[in-house]
Amino acid sequence: MQRSNTKTLLRWLGILALLSTLPACSFLLPLIPLLPLPPMVIANKKAEEEAKKQAAIEKEKHDWLLKDRSKNLSEKPQPDTSNLWQDMSAGYQLLPEKPNNEIVQKINRYSRHKKYFNQLGEQAEPYLYHIVQELKRRDMPLEIALLPAIESAFRPSAHSPQNAAGLWQVIPSTGRLLGLKQNTWYDGRRDVLASTDAALDYLATLHDRLDNDWLNAIAAYNCGEGAIKRAIDKNKRQGKSTDFWSLDLPQETQNYVPKLMAFSAIVANPETYGVKLPRIKNKPYLEKVDVGGQISLSVAAQLAGMSTGEFRKLNSGHKSWATAPNGPHILLIPKHSASQFKQQLSLLPDAARLPEGDRHTFSPSEPTQQQVKRKKQDKPHYHIVRRGDTLGKIADRYQISIKHIAQLNDIKHKKHLKAGQKIKISAKDGKRKKSAKPLATKTYTVRQGDTLYNIANRFSISVKDLRRANGLKQRNKLSLNKKLSIPKKQ
């Protein structure tokens, strides 16, 4: 076909050239433009016109994305506060009034997947209210409530190849630094309440350490604080801006922040993007219930009127067939079932909390709560005498009488104790006083740039223990030269 069109064109050109050389045919030259064009020329011309038309459509579409859609972002309608999505988007602090090309591209890409947002809304419903309230309490940007959409699609049981787990995809080492328990029975990274608290602590710390820049803090949550600091230092040396959009970062992180901004834009204006979000009521979905001791998850599910599978989804932090022998014993129950659950729990006999048939995943190395108690009762407690100890001090520490210690160890009341001496304390009475604060072993003076997170990291302790040891609340700022007590490792 290509060769045929070429030959036809050459014939036409030859005829025109011949006519132009013949004097007798010179009168035909003005009529040449009126002659029909050859097929190939017509086809090429149509293709050019079609390409121009398509380019004009694409430009119009791009301009609409940049102009009209950004207008929708900045001119928000009055929110319906009974709708959690709208109440959340009213608290945005980071979404730009005019989205840049990176955000526009992500909006255009993700808004095509309408079913995805419908599924995402269903998965977010049990947890989103709690996350939004925690962000409001800390005065943090509410766009952050959508980070679990990117990290785990709001699945508390999500587990990555890099061993990150939970809604917020926390890796084991970071989890330990943030005070999240991880053992055979329980993983705090998968606990909705504990992991949300830890992740928001971490983000707030990154924000403080990265010159109060939230976008850089969010980027650091993805690729690490060190990578962001190196990129900032590089730009400073080159005299460039140090905002997120100017930094040279790994490709995954370059996509991470625009993706969050795109999700935030779509959630704020779903109709604009042709997306239908399932309505989520702006009220608590879950209630926290302390069951007071070890209980089978299948028994707890029955008390709540739920299937064991659905119950486990809400309580993914509990990894085994029951809550851990030594806790935590906190369970999340749907609000509409909480009263029934608590009533049924109060009527449940102790023997029915851990039925034998539920122990199919039980390991002999994992003692039940009853076994742990029995072992403690059978085994006597001892106290190793330290310099300065007296029977009075020891008795006070273990909340027992001096007489009882003296009789148990066959010693006189006023006998002088030697350092290193072993004093028997009966298990029945030998419960040591619980201190409101962990025992401090050293003092640390706050330096320029210090945060609770990096101090805790330095001494390999959790941020929670450091706070508790110093009576610090969630948003307390550290002052220069402040003395902090560093608790013992637990």
C-alpha cells in the first residue's frame, strides 16, 4: 500500500512538471490547485489534522486539571460534619491550592480506579475515626490519616517482605524503639491503638527534627530520616531550596508524598473525580474493653456476636489463639456490640475463658496465665541485699512485715545485713511495689536538637518509658539543658 501511494504521487508530480514546460498548456497552470489531491497526500493531511485535534484535547484536559481541579481544592464547600470523610478533609493543612504536575498525574491515575476507593472506604471504616481523633488531639495535619491507605490499605494484619507490619507498616527495630511489644503472643505493630500512637509519635518527632516541615517528615517516614537529611545538606551546599519538591530522593519516596496528596484531593472532592466513597459516620466505631485476664479469641468473638475471623481482623495484635498470659488484655469491640460483650463477659465462668478445644495452636513453651501464676506461687522470691539495705527498707519495698521476713529467714530484727546476702521473700506476699516511674539509673542533659525519640534511641529504651520516667506528656517540648532521668531497660 505504501509503495502504491508513492508511485501515484510520483506520477502526479511528473505530469505537473511536464505541463509546466509546455507553452500550449500554460493556461492550465492556474487550474492545478483545483485538481484533486492524490490519495496519499489526502491521508497524510487527515492524519496531521487528527494529531493537532488530539493535542488540543489533551492540552485542554491538562489545563482543566491544573486550573479547575485546583480551584475545587481551594474553594471547599461547607463540610457535612456528620460525614467523617468531609470532617477529615476540612482539617487538611498540606494539600496545595494549586497541585503541581506530580500531584495531577497521581490524581489522574488513581481516580480511574473507582472500585479501589469503594473497597478502601470499607476497610478504613473501623479505624479511621480513631486515627482522625488522635491527629486532631495532637494538632497534626489530617492528610496523615490517609497514610495507612498507602502503607497497608487499612489492613492491620498486613505484612511486607521487609518485615514491616500493621496499619502503619512499622519494622521490628523501629517498633521496639517506639515501645511496641513484640513476642509470640502479641505484636504491638499490628495493634490498631498502640501502632497508631507509636506512628504519630514518630511522625511528630521527624517533624521536629526536620525544621517543622511536614512533607519532609512524611518522606522520612518512608525512606528514613538520614536520607532526607543528606538530601537537605546537599541542596544547602548547592544553594537550592530544601522543601520536599526540590530534594533528590529515591524514586519510591518521590512518588510517596504526591500519592498521599492525590489521595487527599480525591477524598476531599470525590464527585469532581467521579469517585464514590462509602459514607462513614463521624462517630466511634470501636470500643476498647479490658477483659481483665487471658481469654480465647474465639470465646471473645462469640460474646461479641461475631465470627472469629472478623474479630481477629479488629484485634490483629493478638497473634495466637488467646490473649497473652501476662497481657495486654485489651480487645477492640464494635460499638454496637460492646454492651452485650461486657454483659456476657461478666457472666462467663473463669473455666470457660480458655476452653481446651481452642488450644490447637498452643505451644508447651507458652504457659497459660494459670500456669504462670502457679509457677510464681511455687517458687519463693529472694532479695539480694545492697549496701544501705535494712529489714525495714526491704519490708517496705515488698509490702510485708519485718517480723515476717525475720521469721522466714531465721534472723533477728536488728541484725545487721551484709551486701550480697540473699533474703527469702515468700511468693504469696512478695509482690514488689509497682512504681509509677521506671527506676532511673542515670541523668542526661538535653542538648541542641535533641528529641525524646533520639534520646530514647541513644539509650536503647522506649519513648514511653522515657516520658513516664520524667512525667512528660504527649506534646511536651524539651528545653535546652533540661535534666532527664534515664530509666533502666525493661
